[in-house]
Amino acid sequence: MIHVLLEILQVIFIIGVSPLIQGIVKRTKAILQGRQGPSVWQPYYDLHKYLNKDEVLSIHASWLFLITPYVVFVTMIAVVAMIPVFITHTLLSFTGQLMLVVYLFGLSRFFTALAGIDTGSSFGAMGSSRDMFVSALAEPVLFITLLAIALPMKTTNLTLITSRAVTGHSPLLSPTFYLAFLAFLILVITETGRIPIDNPDTHLELTMIHEGMILEYSGKRLGLMMWSAWIKQAIMFTLLLDFCFPWGISLVVHGSMLIASFIMVFLKLTVIAIVIAFVEMSYAKIRFFRIPRLLSAAFALSIISILTNFLL
Amino acid sequence: MSVSIALNIAVVLVIINISLGLLIVVTRRLTYLGHAIGVVTSLGLVMSAVKAMFEPPQYVIFVDSAFAFTSLSFRMNALTGFFLLLIGIVGLFASVYGIDYVKEYAGRKDVSLLVAGALVFLATMASVVLAGNVFTFLVSWECMSIVSFLLVIYEHEQEEVRNAGFIYVVMTHIGTVFLTISFLIIARYSDSLSFNLMNTNHMPNVIKTIVFLFALIGLGTKAGLVPFHIWLPRAHPVAPSHVSALMSGVMIKIAMYGFLLIVFEFLKGGPIWWGILVSCIGAITALLGVLHALVQRDQKRMLAYSSIENMGLIFLGLGLSLIFMSLHDPILAAFSLLASLVHAFNHALFKSLLFFGAGAVLSKTHTKNMDRLGGIIRKMPWTACFTLMGALSISAMPPFNGFIGEWMLFQSAFALAMSVHSPWMGIYAVLLVGSLTMTGALVAMAFVRSFGSTFLALPRSEYVESANEVGMLMRIGMAGLAGLCLFIGIFPARWVSMLGNSIREITGMSLKMNPFQFGMNDIARADGRLLLIPVLMTSILALIFLWGILRLVGRRTSAVRMETWACGGTLTPLMTYTASGYSKPVRVTFQQIFRPSRTLQRTEGSEYFPSKFVYFSKVTSFAETYLYHPIIQTVLSMARLVRAIQNGQVQSYLAYLFVTLIVLLILVK
């Protein structure tokens, strides 16, 4: 019983903390740019505002456009229920989860991309085309990177991967880990739509990808789309932590251990958010047709990582 | 009802179909009887197939003739049951759909021929699967090819259709030659034509390799594997849509059955390079297929390329199974084979559904060009909904059935990466995983593109204006398939374990247990299962949670409808994104493959103030440019050399005869 409660708590934690992570990234970026910047709580205020605002919908929008925010949000919650956060147990746990996680991301992207086309706006369809294309290049690399990490663990079950990572000796000495980590970092940046791939802070520029697709949303539905994007970001960060820095994740349900791992996870998420902000600050957005190069670099890294795994 | 009765019924149904088809062709009447019999016989096939799948012992009937070589023989076992089920289910919905769809041709074509053709086509496919000896198999195979050729050229007034038909009939016969040779070699070594007596134990390895390669070429041609696929994207789109559905959904799976028969049942696998070759061809086929699908403007042509891609995935699974067989890992071999079968069945369902959807749009708008469509979701809401379900299934989105097959294929490739010790095999397995997932993501893009440009946004031409929802029977045909896609996606376990019997026919490996729960070696001994239902339950809970949050945090909001924002201008249909524009990033990034070319011609106005343009853009087909073109050029240039001695004068031909005679006399002496 206590397990289930903790597992539900994990889900609520990620959903609740995801705007804060976004706030930390934004605040860090602002400070690095020499600005005051909004408070880290700003995303919560935004969310509250969106959920209370009346909507403006396009006259061309069909039912697909109307249901998409709900589909996307619910899909994200289903993914969260499969991710170990501060205990290795999750609400849903089974073999082949890795693939389900990636394909659920795919499902939310599928609907978002269709919604982008639905209103007839060129920005939406352009963003949709670009997002599907980038994901088509990123998905194989994501899988291979996940495999590079999953192969030594001999499973595709996230709970087992994480618990084996926690109990196993420190992976920090193996080149497999470093290479896979680098590749994974590139993918986290891709999947969360950050510079140098996409710019989450831009609107109405011809470079936008994710923001282009949700351009026609407003009010409650926009709020849900934004929140889903933040949850996805929190999931990607958590996956990175689970695979590469699993220290402190609690294997057993024990009071003090839990509090320790809770604080640990929170700190690690903050650090990741700050690191991502640094990465965003240090690069300019690259040309769209250069993205394949960046991703093929990640591909090469992950393949070499797997090779070292076999050879060493 | 025992299996023997099931077999007898199936054979009788085949005979009924063929004779009624011929009767319709002769009388040019009775189309309604044809429709009814199509539905009834398909149902009968489904029932006898299910019987055969549940009661595995196989049964054979012979129809003897004066010559042993030409005797007919039929057999039924769990594997043939599986393929018969596939034919029956798709046939059933295609027959229902066809009743309304053929009305499209009424007045301008002879509908009775189409009805008869579809009936006979179904029957010949069933009889290939039911065949119990080489003669029956090859005769049915040839009949199937010819009937499908006739259906492809149904609208033969059009130049394009005739060309497509020609290429189809040539390619399919090249395939048949290779297939016949490999069958005859096996029959020669086992001294029997009957499938149950085939015995390749004494066959030398070289001969086995030849049989394998010939089977791969012969069946690969029918299955549309790269580089033998060039007929498929031509022939499938020009056929009437319910026939396209049968061809793409079922006929190319018959090639898979042939491959299972020869390589798995008769040859019982081979050295490891067979598996590597097959899976490699599969992966390349999948990637090239989906890349070409992404740049098509013709909706049905795009679906045809997507069929090539799916056959690639299926053969990737078969190749993995062959690799596991040669590594002596029967459980994983059976699992990958199961993955292939599951994916084959799923593909039959959703591809037929998508062809039905495309056909529905085509029948109302009279165009297949996606760039000219748009906004149909408001005119044809049901068709849009079912097509969306098909698109979600084919893109392997949970909780639809496509995901189940791809999940199993993925797990097979992952298992290979985990069970081998050689780093190169490991990397190969990982690359297979990579190509699987890249294919998956590109398929999603292709179907977002096709659904988006057909059904969403604004109508881009007057073709769409007059569109309205299709008839009830067409909707029933689509709804049935869409429902099955969703049902299998949500409840896969029972269905997949039902296929366990079919696997046993080939591998001898009994997968009685639920494949979602059996431990795949060390990968997951205790918890090897996929649980979609809890995920769905979680999603429903999440929806309730979301409703709660919205109630708690937000107030009840209202919505106003306004025009889409278009940078201050008015939104016109010409401003919406077209299918061609959507796939531009793919064309640019993979230009090594496509060699895209475009030309812009000014037709009116001065050089500086042009008022009208003509714009052409074109991509090349990889295999045609780099493989078929050189071959054709070589043949033609050789023909030109031979032309030198063909001068048309009787004297010189007499001289050739004389010289030949003398040469022969010298040689024979």
C-alpha cells in the first residue's frame, strides 16, 4: 500500500515540479544574460492565468484540434507513471517499457503535429513538418543510446535498469558511460526543444518548431500544451538522471532513506536545469539543415559506446 | 466440425468463388449475387481458418488426375489457417466495402467484371495458401498473378494504368520463374511433389543456398522487397481501391507464406548469413520504402510505398528468426517469427483500412493528389475518423495494433544484441534496432503528412467542394477494420497466444504460454510482458485527475471562434502547407537518394514582372536509376549490336542457316 502511495507521489511530484524546473532554467538564463528575469515561480502564475482565460479558437479547427491538448497531457502522465524518480518502483513496470515510453512521446507528437496543420496556419504546418523530421532523426539515436545503457543491464524494464544502476559499481570509470552520456545530453536538448535545436522562448519567428505547432492555441488548451511540454522536459531530465547519475535513488521504502533520496533528486534536477541553461547560453541556434549533423554526431557517440561495451 | 471438414469447406468455397466469377464474366449479370457470395465465402474462410488454428493436426485431401504430376492436393494446418484468416477477414470487409465502391464505376465501366475479378482473386489467394503440393501451389500462384494483373488494368483506357500493368506482369513472371525453379529443385531431391513429403536432409549445402537465393528473389519480387519492388508502387495505386487493399493487405503476405514454406518448413533454416542477408534486405527495404512514401503526392502510391516498408519490417523479423535458428536458440527464433506474423496480420488490417479511406476520398473528390485536397474532415467526418485510426495504427502508436508488432520486432532485435558475444553481430543488431525506430518515426511523419494534407486545413481545390460522406457499406467496411485495429491493440495477449500454434507448424517450438509473459532467456525471466491495459487505466485516471485540476484551478471558460491568424492578411487555401512542402526537409536531407530536381518556368508576363509560373519538381526512384536503368540500357545496346545481322534480306538469313548447319555438322561429327 505504502508502495503504491509513494509511486503515486512520484507522479504528482514530477507533474507538480515541472513548471519549477522550467522556471529555474529561465531564471538561470536571465541571470547569465545579465537580466533580472522572472521569478522561478513564474511558470505557475502563467499556468494559473492560462487555465482561467477564455479561448480564441480558429474557425477552421476541427475536433482533432480540440482534443489534442487532453491527449497530449494524459499521454505525458502515462509516461510519468513509468519513470522511477526517487524510488526505483513505478506504478507501471514491465519489459519493453523503454519502447513504450518513446512511442508514447511519439503519440503526443503525432497529435500535436496534426493539430499544427489543422488550423490551416502555415506556421503550424511548418513547425509540424520540422518537428516530425527532427524526431525521425532523433528517435533512432535515442533508442540506440538507451540501448547502450540498457545492454549492460540486460533488460528493457526501467525499474530494473535503475535498480541495477544503483546497486552496480559506479559506472563513472567506463568509457561506455561517458559516450552514452554525451549522446544522451544531445538528445535531451533535442527532445526538450532547446537551443541549439529549437528555441522555446521564441514566438513568431520562422525558426520555431514546437512553438509553431501550438501557435493557434490559447487559454486553457494552451496552458495544457505548455504544461505537457514542461512535464516532458522533467521526464527527459529524470531519465538522464536515472540512467547516468542514479545515486541516491531509494531501493527500499524506509523513512530517512526516502527523505534523503527526495532531496537528492530535487538537487540533481536543479543542477541539470542549470547545466541546460548554460548549454543554451553558450550556443547559437543552428540552421535547421545542420541538425542532422548534430544528431549524427550523437549517433556515432552511441554506436562507439555500444562497441566499447562489447569490447571491454 | 473437425479440421477435415474445415478444409473441405474452404476448398468448396474456393470452387464456388471461381465458378461464380466465371459465370458473371460470361453472363455480365448477377453482380448482386457476386457481392453476396463474396461476403459469405469470406466469412466461411474465416470460420474454417479459426478452426484450423485452434485444432492444429493437419489434414490433406487429394484430387487425383491421370498424371501424377498434375494431381491437385490441398492441406490445412495452423499456419495455412493463419493466412486463410488474413484472407478471410480482409476479404470480408473488402467485399462489404466493394458493394458501395463499385457503384463509382457504374455507367462508365462494366462493373460485373470487377465484381467477378475480386471474387476470383480472393479464391486464388486462398487456394495458394491451401495448396498441398507444388503443382497446386504454382497453378494457383500463377492464377493469382494473372487475375490481379487483370484487376490492375481495369481502367485500361489510361496510359498510366497500362504501363503499370505491363511492368507488373513482367516483374511477377520473373519472380515466378525463380520460384518455380526453387520448388522443382526441392521436389527433385525429395522425390515428391507433396509438401508433406518434402525432405531436404540429403540436399548438398550449395543446392540449399541456390534454393534459398532463388526463393528470396522469386518471393521477394512478389513481396516488393528492394530492389525488386518497382512494380508495386505502380500497380497497387491504379487498381480499384478495394482491390488495392486486397493486393497490399493480403497478396504480398502470400509471398511471405511462400517464404515460410520454402526457407523455414522445407529447408529448416540455414547458415547465419542467410538470416543476416534477409534482415539486411528487410531493413533497407523498410527505410527506402518509407523515404519514398514520404515524397509521394499520390495518396495511394504513398500507401503502396508504405506497404513495401512494412514488408521490409516483416522480412527483418524473418531474418532475425533465421539468425536465431542458426544460433540454436529456438525460443527467440519462435518469438521473432511470431513478431513477423503478428506484424503481417496487423499490416493487413491497417493497410486495407487506409486504402479504403483513400478510396473513399478518391470516390468523392476524384483526385489522389494530396496537394489538391484538404479540409475533408468536415465533409467526411467518419472517413476521417477511421483513416486517423489507421494512420495511428500504422505509425505504431499505442494503444493500436501496429505497436504490438513493432514492439515484438524491437524486442527480438534487442534480444539479438543481448545474446550474441561478437561485437560485430552486436553492432549489427543495434543497427537493426536503429533502422526499425527510424522507420517508425518516418512512418509517423509520412502519415501525419498524408492525413494532415488530405483531411485537415483548408480545401486546396474545387475537387473538395462537392465531397460528402460515403455510403453506409463503405463506412461499415472501414469501421470493422478500425475496430479490429483498436481491439487487438488493447487486448493483444489472447490473440498473440492463438498464433502460437501456427509457429509450431514451422519451428516445432511450442509457444503455448502467453508470449507477453514468457521469459526471453535472460532478458526478463520473471516479468517479460507488455501491459497496455494498466497504461490505459492510468490514462483514464489521469484524465479524471486532469478534470479535477481544471475544476480546482480554473474557472469555467468560454471560447470564441475567429479566423486563423495569417500575419494580418486573409487566410487563403493557397497559403496552407501542401504535402510537397511538408516533406521538403526529407527531400533536402536525403538528396543523395532522391536527387530532387526542380524547374521554374515563366509562362506569362515580362522577365521582371512575371505573372504566371509553371513549377515542376521531381524525385528519382533509387532502384530504377541505379539498377534497372543500367540493365535496360545494357540490354538495349546489346540488342543494337544484334541488329547488325538482322538486315531483313532472305539471302542473308539463308546464309546464316547454311553456316549454322555446317558448324553443327562439324560439331556433331
